[in-house]
Amino acid sequence: MGLSLKKLRYNHNRQLNIHNTRVSIAYQKVKSSHRHMNNLQIGNIDGQTNTQHSMPQCSIEIEDQLIKEVLTFTKKSTKI
């Protein structure tokens, strides 16, 4: 017969651990990017007002990547 249930469970748990690690790393990148943006302020030429930077494109791309990763894994894990 094919793969045993024990082997399937092991492979599934291994994939889940890899996925969780990737999500955690991506989340930390987004979090640090947001923290950096919150700390970074620029003053106008007259020095009277401060405006905050908007969220950088890189963290938006990381969030998109994170969403894709979660959706891809969810599709794969529901097949087992």
C-alpha cells in the first residue's frame, strides 16, 4: 500500500512547521517595518510641522507575500 498514516502525519506536521516559520519571519519583517515607519518623521522646510511617512511599498509586498503563503498552504493542507 501507499504511505502509512504515521508517515503522512509526519510529512504534514513538517510542512506545517516550515509554513509557520515562514509566516513568523514575514510577520516580523512587517512589524519591524511598521515600527521603523512610526519612528521616522520628517519636518517641513519651515520646521513647524511634522508629517509621517506612509507605509513603505516593501512592507505591503511582504504582507501580500504572507497572504499568498497562507492561502497556498491552506489549499495544500486541506487535500490531505
